[in-house]
Amino acid sequence: MPGGLLEELIQPFPELKGMSLPSIFLFILANNVLKSLVWMVLGILFGIPPLIFTAFNGFFLGWFSYSISRERGIMFTLAALVPHGVVEIPAILLSMAAGLGIGYQFINRLRGRGRVGAEVKGALKLFVRRIVPLLLLAALIEVLFTPLVVYLLGLV
């Protein structure tokens, strides 16, 4: 990925280094919840935005992991991503799947047999009851436990 494009993608992120743990936690949580919700609801556009979001995130995660692994080693990369990633990635995928469901029902509605409203309602219920709590847990793990794992493994 060209450096200029990466800088554009990362630019909206504040400098986390000087922030307090509660501020970092709130930033991570708000960022993940907002993006998951927006891209899920955008599933109404034939399910295409959630597919693009999922593909882009997969690409970015792979590229980021590769870059960090080359610089810091595979153990550091795994220690920094796995603790919260095992919760965050399924939550994001669940949100995107709900967005695909909305898109599928919208397509069926255009054919005269879909129930978009019911699908959106179910997706929002899933979002509030399952996805947000998982993203909350992932953000807590990312802020509190991931740095501890990296430290305890002597990777810092």
C-alpha cells in the first residue's frame, strides 16, 4: 500500500501515545462501534458496502501484520493482535453478516418478497445485544490486557 494512502487512512486517528487509558478505550470502542454500525446499515445498498468493508479490513489487517512482523517479529505481532482480535474480528464479521442480510432482504424486496424492515430490526437488535458487548470486551482487552501480554512475553 503506498505510503500516502496509508497516511490518509491513519490520519483521522489521534496520537494515542499521550492519551489516558480511559480515553484510548473510549476512542477504540467508539471507532469500532460506529464503523460497524454504519457499514452494517449500509448493507441496504445490495450488501456491497459490508463486503467492501470486510475485504478492506482483511487487507489492512494482513498488510499491517506483515509490516509489523517484518519490523518486530511474528511473536510481537501475534501477542499484539490475538488477545483482542479473537473477540473483535468475529464481532466485526457478525456485523458485516447482518449487513449482508439487510442487503439480501432489500434485493428480495425489489423482487416483491423481502422483509427489509424486519431484517433491519433484527440486525439492530443483534448489534445492541451481541456486537456492542463484544466490541466493548475487545476494547477492554486491547487497552488493558494486550499491552500486558506483550510486556510479559518480553516483547517491548
